[in-house]
Amino acid sequence: MITLDGSFGEGGGALVRTALALSALTGQEFKVINIRANRPERGLKAQHLEAIKALQQMCRAETSPIEIGSTEFWFQPGKIRRGEYSIDIGTAGSITLLLQALILPSLFAPGKVTFHITGGTCGKWQASVDYLQNLLLPHLQRFVEKIELKIIKRGYYPAGGGVCTLEISPRFKLKDFSSVAAFLEELEKKVADICLEEQGKLEQIRGVANISIELGHQEVGERIAQTVEVYFKKYQVPVNIRVEYAAAKSVGGEIVIWGIFSRQGKVDYDNPVMLAGDALLEKNKSSEAIGKEAAEKLEKEIQSGAAVDTHLADQLIFFMGLLPGSSIITPAIASHTQTNMYVTEQFLPVAFAIDKNKITAQKKRRDELIFFSSFSSSTPKKIYKEASV
């Protein structure tokens, strides 16, 4: 059994989410201790608990007894199943953070997988559903026939109540392969590497400002959008910010903006270069200050010259692990990124190399690998030796 120390890196929930995703995909069981050891409130939160419960349904997984606040548990997955799953986080816990544990195995399910999830659609220290929809999912199209996220209802802190539906129709089905090795070899042959090293030329800026309906009479969304539009006039590119007012259980909102870049005059749809900035509505912060904050974040990413923003880098790591040879350049190697590299190396035959701010996924040597022959065994076995860190 792979044993992971939850205090590694930033000591947050990313380690748990990444381990769950990779365990469900590879069939390897794991144990994690010291969960969220570096957070004020240690242990599992609602979104982690619901992710584990969802995977128990999806792949008939077994776990040790768990509850909110549990600081360790073990997880033994079975086979991934298709189907439709409804999940209610019960709080404003992040829908996107929960999906970090579910998307990877769902990409390679035996058939269509649909999630209906209730929770928070944006909040502090998390990527929003708009970021997931517009920045991450375009990079995952290479693996599937279809992947689509629909935002049904907004849910802001503290009440939550947002609703999203994610539908995934796999292109490669894990059940069709006799071994993990065969599955990974097929992906290497058929799927384009993630290669994001050159920023290119800024072509346009898009975005969405989603605001609770109570603030409509103050034109909060329009003022935020106008601030962004004025800020980026100096770049002389089209700026299109959509303003959306939504009925929600709590007053709140957010703006997410992203720049779209071309290389040699073309936008690369296999490896789209998009950089983002965002800002939450906060009490005693003006609309203009919120718009400026998001604009300054995006401009900082643009001026870095990198092709992947800091937040997207950590979300791409385990997908890069499926495609050795992939490489990205990011403005900085964040602690979340380091954590995801560490965990991915425990489950997949890949090692990550860092050269300044360039991250490359490389195949491990054959003498470092131990594969099991089939997914048919009722008792999951360890596939790879643990990588040294």
C-alpha cells in the first residue's frame, strides 16, 4: 500500500484529492496520514468526504471509517463504472475542488459519466467553476469524445447551494486494456502531449463577472467589467466581459478573465495558451477595486512570458503524468504544484524534472517499474515502486 504524508508541501487537501484520482484510475490502494496538517482546521472537509463517497459509488471502493475532521484513512478502489451521480456537498465547499478527485478516473470510464453537484461555485483559495470550464477543460478534450460543464445555479459563501452538471463521454475506456502498461502506451501513441512552453501573441481577453442579483441595481457587474476594459485598452486587443446576475442563497460574486494567445498567427486548439486572473467580491471593496485586482493578476501572468498560469500548472500535473514528454512553463512552481508532482510520481511511471520554471514529465526507467498484469484481480495490487522525493 502506498503511504502518503498529508503534511508534505503546503499540507492541504490537494494531496488527498490527487491521491484519490490516481488511485481510482490505477487501481492502487493508498493510506494517507496527517491530512491537512498545515491548515488551521486539520482533517477532511466536506468536499473531501463527498469525493470519497462519490468514488465509493463510482468504483466500489472500500475505505476505513471516515468523517469530517478525520486525519487519516485508507482507500482501496475497485473498477471504474459509468453512470449518473448526484452529490451534495452540503456547504459552500468547492465544487471544483471536489471534481479534482473525480474527473481523472471519469475520463476513462466504461461509458458516459454525469455528475450533478451542489455546493460552492467560487470562493477563496480555489479555482471557480468558470475557471474550470474555460481554462482547464479545453486541455482535457484530447482524452475524450465530449466533456461539458454546465453551471445551473450560482452558490456563494457561506450558504452555497450552487449547482453544476459535468458530462464526460470517454474516448479511451480502461476496461478495454489488459494492463495499466497497455493503457498508458495507447495514450502515448494516440494523444498529443501537453506542450505549453511559448506564450505567443495576445489576441483577445474574455471574461465573466457573475454577481448575485441583489447587487444589480448598483450595476456592480458593469462597473467591474468596465474597469477591466479600460485597464487593457493599452494592449489594443478585443476585450469581452460578460456580466451575469444570479439568484443565490448568499450575496457574493466573482470575476474571471483570461487572455487567449496565438503562435505563428494561429490559436493552437490542442494546446491552447490561456492565462487568467480573478477577484472575489468582498465587503468594503469597491467594484472598481475588484476589476483592477483581476486585471493586475492577469497582466502579471502576461508579463511573466509563461504559457501556463500558476493555478493551471498544478491542475495539469497528473494529466501530464499520463503523457510523458509533456512540458509546461509557468511563472512560479507553487506548493500545490510540488505536491501534485510528488503524489503523481507515487502512482504513475513518470518523474518530473524542473529547470527553472519549466516542468517536464519523463518516463521512469524500466528497472523502477512494477506493473500488474490485469485489472481483473479483486484485490488491488501495487503497480509501481514508490518514487524517491
